[in-house]
Amino acid sequence: MMDWLRDNVWAAWLAIAAVLGLAELASLDFTLLMLAAGAITAAGVGAFFPHLLWLQIVVGLITSAAMLAAIRPLLVRKLHHGGELKTGSQHVIGRTGVVVKEIHPDGGGSVKLGGELWTASPYDEVSTIPPGTRVEVMLIDGATAVVYPIGDPLSHHQPELGQGGASPDSGKDPEPPQ
């Protein structure tokens, strides 16, 4: 047994790496994974220099230390500071869209959000939001987007100034499209 181990020390290093890798699945902190990487490099050195155990240990320790110092912090930062995953209807909260059917407090309106048509209701429960108005989704109530207007209604026809149209300083809001 000892003769086989002396001749196949690389296999022992791989077994250590496998045990560390499996233990990493329980801890999920990337420390044992970095130690497993050191054991794998020690296995590589052991395959070429099976009788230089000290060299295998030094290379494994240096690799583990380098991985712990350089790679682990990057992985942890990426894991803990990555974007928040929004699932289901929550992915539309905060998005903007355009009213396609007038939104009344009693319901029945609809908005287009990123190519999808959503039933909508006004956020303040008293406003009527005309078609063409840009809105932001404040929350989702069941399958209804609760929205708040963020701009004037978009108009396909903008009257020119000086031809009966309202100037930006006149204080009059243009009429919503029919």
C-alpha cells in the first residue's frame, strides 16, 4: 500500500481535492474550493515529481494562498453584490410604459410595457390617465399594473407655434389624442 501511494501520490492529492470540493458544497464560502485548487496543483506536481513531497506541499500551499487572496474575494463580491433577481410580475415594477387604453379609477385601462399589454389602474385611485401618457409601474396588484403618470400624453399631431397651438409658456395643457 505504501509503495503504491509513494508511486501514485498524485492520486492522493486528487482524492484530497475531491473531498474538499464536496465539503465546499456544504459550506458555500469558497474557502474549501480554493484549498481544493491547491490540492489539484499539488497533484500535477506529484505526477511529474512523485518523490518530492516537499515541492508538492509548497506548490499546493502557494496556489491555495494565491487563490484565497486573489480569486475568492472576487467570487464573494460577485456573489453577494450581484443584481437582484426579480421573478414573476415583479420584473415590471419601476419600468415605464405607455397607456394604450384610458385608465380609470374603476379599472378597465391598459398599458404597454416592453411589448407586453397589461391591465392597469391609477396609483392615486382618483386620476384618469389618457392614452399616450407615459407611466411608471409603482406596484403589481394581482395581474394589474398600478401606474403613475410621468409625462404628458404623446400626440401624433403637434401644432406649430403661432398657428393657434399652445406655446410651452402659455400654461395650457394640450388636449389628449382621441
